[in-house]
Amino acid sequence: MPEIKIVTEVAGRVCALPADVGASIGDGDEIAFVEAMKMEIPVAAPASGTLKSILVKIDDVIAEGQVIAILET
């Protein structure tokens, strides 16, 4: 099965991870929320599939363009 790397478009702190590994994810479903400039910015899945792994945890500081999860399509 092909894998898609889910990346964040903003730098900040991971404040929520609403999806669990192994969950069935729809196109546009939220995988994580990143707090940046006192706003919570969602990171959405670019396609449907199964969430294979989450590479960050709550309170991690992440960089723009960092891979935060792997999705199997």
C-alpha cells in the first residue's frame, strides 16, 4: 500500500492529536492541531486511508514542513 507523509504548514507546538494510529481517516480529516501565534491550526489528511503512525506527541515543538504522521492509502 502506498504511504503518504502528512506534513505541517506551520511551525509551533502540537496541542492536540484527535486521531489514533490504526484509525480510518477521510480526505480532509484532522490529524493534529498546532498552536502557533495563539491560534490552533489544524493539520488535515490529504487523502483517505489508514493512519499508520504518528511521529509527534502533544507539546512537541515542530518546524514548518515537518512530517508528523504517515497515512496508508
